[in-house]
Amino acid sequence: MKDWTGILRLEAEERDSKTVARNVYFQGAFKVMRPIYHDDSGQPCYYLLNPGGGYLDGDRYHLGISLLENARLTLTTQSATKIYKTPNTPAYQETEISLKKGSYLEYIPDPLIGYEHARYDQKTVIRMEKGASLLYCDSVTPGWSPEGTLFSYDTLRLRTEIYMDGELAVYDHIKLQPAGQPVDGLGFLEGYTHLGSMLFIGEEADARLLDELYSAVHPEPDGVRIGMSLLNVPGLAVRILAHSTQAVERIQAECHHLVSRRLFGRNPSFLRKY
């Protein structure tokens, strides 16, 4: 099997009411910036970097994140994940996340962009202990082609598995394959061009929080469709259909702010780079 194009492993722990890195390792086309502490909460923000600028044919990336008890961390990206033409082998990213009791991870990357004839497979496995919390976001945009047509990528596949105390609690599988299915039709994007998702898992995720989120984003802005539901474990899911990246990010940010106020009584810092 081909070696990984990029590897990043980050383990964090709480030390004197502040989360700090216990171990950091990266190799190849994957790097991480030094942590930024936006406020006095002790929760750092790490930015992932891809020095290559995008994912190419046969690229394979591995990301490992581990939070020990009571560690709190925000993880985002420096820019969008760009998937370019992959004529021979799809680009692949595998992410493994471990969250111990009392820990909290916010994983809020920039959008995934599939360009003409791009093929991409993403697998994310998250293992949580009871008492840990997670806010996890994803978003997909249609990319660009020389002809100016949308949905010119071949396949984008995103699989997410979340285990709670070793038991599978959430399984989410998104597969967009424009050549073989009408992705803008019924049951897929239904006339929209951008897709966003958010999962929040934690003891605070209940029907009351769902109602608060619903009130915060409704009535829905023009051109945006939003669905929300509770999970079988303490948690909730939000799905967003829109016509722009900004619309998806606005809804995700509103949900993020409400969750942060519920958990910590504060508003999170602005993460985008523009």
C-alpha cells in the first residue's frame, strides 16, 4: 500500500485549567500551526495546513486527534479542501478521533470543493467516552470546470462513524456521484448546490436545545432549507441545503454560537480567514 501523503497526530491534555498539546507529530503534506488562544477560556484553536494547496491523484492523508480527560480544543483548516482531477486513483482522507470523559472537540473545517473529474473518499471514525462532547461540521460545494458547469466532479464520498463507549451511535454516509445520479434532484440536493452538516453530541443536547436552535435559524432565510433532528444518543443533527458557501457557514455559525453559550456561557471566536 502506498505511503501516506500527509500524516498529522495531535494529542492534547488539560494542564492547570488550560488545554495544551501533549504530543504533536506531522509529516509530508500535512502540518498544523501553533495554537491560538482567542480568549482566557484555556481552549486553544489549531489550524490544519496543506502545503500542497490541494488533493491530487492518489493522495492519501491520515489525521489522528486525541483529547484526554477534560481537554477542550477547536480544530479548523487554513483554507478549503480542494480536490483536483484524479484520473487514476481517488484522493483519500482518514480521520480518527478519540475523546475521553469530560473532553470537548469542535471540528469546523472550511468547505470541501470537488473540481472537474475529482474523486474523493473521506472516512471519519470518532470514539467517545460517555461525558465527552463533540461539535462536528462538514460542507460540500460544487467546484468549478472550464465550461462553467456545476457538479463536474465524479464522486465525493463522506463516511462518518461515531462510537459511544464502544457502541456505534451515529453512522452518516453522503455519496454524491453526478455522472450516475441526479444530485440536484429529489432525495439529493433538490435544486440546491451546497450541502452542510453539523453534529453535536453531548449531555446538553436535548429537545430544549433543539427548539432553541430551531428558533435561532427560523424563519429560514430565502434560498436555504434546514432540517434538524435528535439522535438516539444525547445529540442532534443539522442538515443544510443552500446556494452559497456563506449561507451554509452562517447557519453553522449560529448553531455553534448557541451550543457554545449553552456549554460555556460565551460566544466562540470567528474562525474563518477572510
